[in-house]
Amino acid sequence: MFGFGWLKNFASPSELRKAGVLGMNRRNFSVISKCNNRRLYPLVDDKVQTKMLAQKVGITTPNLIGVVEVQNQVKNLLEIVKNYKEFVIKPAHGSGGKGVLVIKSYTETEFVTASGRVLTFSEVYQHISNILSGLYSLGGQYDVALIEELVHFSPIFSEYSYQGVPDVRVIVYKGYPAMSMMRLSTKASGGRANLHQGAVGVGLNIRNGKSLKGVMWNRPIAVHPDTHADLSTLEVPFWREHLLIAAKGYEMTGLGYLGADIVLDEFKGPMMLELNARPGLAIQIANGRGIADILKRIEKSYPKNLTPEERVDFVLKYGGM
């Protein structure tokens, strides 16, 4: 497998292309524009629609507690969550973890976040108002706030992540899982599993879910900066189930190139958090290799017209080679 220094060996864009690195422009014009019809974007950009589609194809997602659509509904928050001790507030059209607020406990006047910060009702009210105004949405459009069940991440990963829920990102091309990584929250990322905010990315072997490389701020890393866990020992259980959720995203949305974010819940197993029609490219750094050649191989030599289960089994046997 390629090492972390491989990118430094190529000075020009043409050399990077020859090395199989997929750049932003090439991704947009040669992959996304050809594989993803823009009319399908709302299926993944709107988390409410995504949940409804997932339920139809039998993919588990966090339960939807309620939706706040207009300003005068914000005052009903306590009534909406009265049967839940903890919950998550997020924008329906958000991206990159922006606008997500995790509430671990609350009273009528105070809310305690996952990081232990105490917020007043007025502050939470303002946060939801900001969501409705489009502060966190794609393109700044007016949005709605989703109130979701909190995921109880598996204790298997407790030593690898700081406060937040770790998740698995799988890039899917023409229905085949092509490349994967695990994103681990850190103190720097504010408990969010977002690489651009300082989370740790760990490249995963697509055939078995075992760790390949670790990266933070695009630099190699061997141990988690906060928990000091050895990243080389990380292995994702129920790996076939993770890949199957990702593969089903193809039939579910019709998108030929997508990113599937999956979390392992302690009680419900692998659950789909969301799908992305424009997944980022940092996954290549976490894996220490480019994805372009993998996409080309899927295009030219992988079998056509297989079921999601058959595609996953093919990847488990031949993927990543």
C-alpha cells in the first residue's frame, strides 16, 4: 500500500493524475456531472427525504422525533422532546456537521451539550432560529430543524474518539463501495467527525474494515491526539453490513457517485446518518492512495446488474486491489 509521502513525489497536476489522484475539478466534471443528475440532489440534500427513502429500502437511520418548520413552533421544543432524555438538533439541508447540536440532558431552563456546555433555553431557541433562517444550509436557503434520536455509539470505539460519535464514510461508485475511512472526533474538532474541523481520518481496507493509515490536518498520525489510542489497531465490526448500507444508497437515490456516512449504534448496529452527492476528496489522503484508478476499474471490469448484496460480496473478495 502507498505511504503518506506519495503525494510529495508528484509536483504537477498532470503527475497527480497519472498517480491516480482525483482532484476537485476532475471529480466535478468527469465524475459527478456524468453520474449524478442534479434533479436527484434533493434526495440527499434534504435529510427528511433521505430518511423516508431509507425506510423504504430497509436501511436503519436515527429515529425522527420531530420537525420545526416555522419560527412560532420553536417554543414547542420541550413538548416535542418530552419523551426523550437526550436528542440532536440539526438542519435538514446542512452539510459538514454545521449546525448540529447534541443535547445530553436538559431541564425546562437549561440544556447540557455533549461537550458539557450549559445552554439556556434562549440560546437553544436562537440556534433553532438560525437553522430556520438558513445559516447552516446549502446555499443559505430557508431550512427546517430536525429533532432526532441520539445515537449511542458502540463502546468498541470509545478509546478512538473524543466525545463525539465516530462514523464511517464510504465512497460508492456505480453501486460499488470504492474507498472508505473512519472519522474520529477530537477536542480540536469540537466533538464533530469532520476532517476539515480537525477530526482524525483513518483509511480503511475496503475488504475487511481494518485500519490502513491515520491522518489529521492532512498530516500522518499514529495515535489519537486526545485519547492516545493506537490507530493501527482500529477495525470496524459488522463490516459487510456497513458496506451494504452504502451500496443500497445507489438504488435508493439513483446517484452513481455518492458518499455514505454510517455509524455503529450500540443497540441497533450500523445506521445510516446521511448520504452526500458531492463527497470530499480527503479520503484519498487517509487511504494513502488515489481513487481515480479504482473508479476506472469499477467502470471497466466490475460486473453489471448485480444486487447490492452481490456487489458487496464482490468487493469483499476483489475490492481495493
